[in-house]
Amino acid sequence: MAVSKFDLNDRLLDFATVVAGIVKCIPGDLVGSHVAKQLVRAGTAPAAHHSEAQSAESRRDFIHKLTMALKELRETRTWLRFVARLHLVERPVDMVLDECEQLIAILAVSVRSASKRNTGPEG
């Protein structure tokens, strides 16, 4: 992931792309198909949620969309750990898990910061 660490939109999009690449390598058996569907959904959603947050209608809407991105990243982490434990792909997922952890940390701080500034009923 050669994108600047400070360009969150690009980092999330690159993350989604890497997750999609992992999904392509998962076998198509019953377990693999289930995991692949869950992982591709959860792993690509944060980029879309973050993009939606950029045009939020209110601070409350902004916080909600960032929280959804954070929720999906946490789910993605679980599915990536599952992929690693079952050895569903030959490539290591450690670097992707590390990026996921970093993105979770960034969004968690963003949600906390935005929530602290949210003082009115509509934000």
C-alpha cells in the first residue's frame, strides 16, 4: 500500500482492493464461499461509508457514517483472522491485518473527536 498514510480515502480504497484480492484466492467450497461473501462485503464497505461521511448532512450523520465504517473494519478484522486461522489462502494476511488495525485506530479517534464536538441535537 504505497499511498500516503495521511490520505484516508485512498488508504481505505487500497485496503478494499487488497481485501478483494484475498477474496479472489479463497476456495469456492461451502466455507470458502461464505467467508468470501462476508469478507468482501465488510472489507469494501468502509471506503464507501467514509466517502459518504464526507458529504454528511449533519455532524450526527457524519458520526454515524464514520461509526459504520469502523464497525465494518472490525468485522473485516474478524474475517481476516478467520481466513488466517483456517489457512484459506496461501498468501499471508499479516500486513492486511496490520493495515486494518491502523485504520480501526484512526477511525476510532475520528469518531471520538467528532462525538466530543457534537453538542447540539442535530450536531
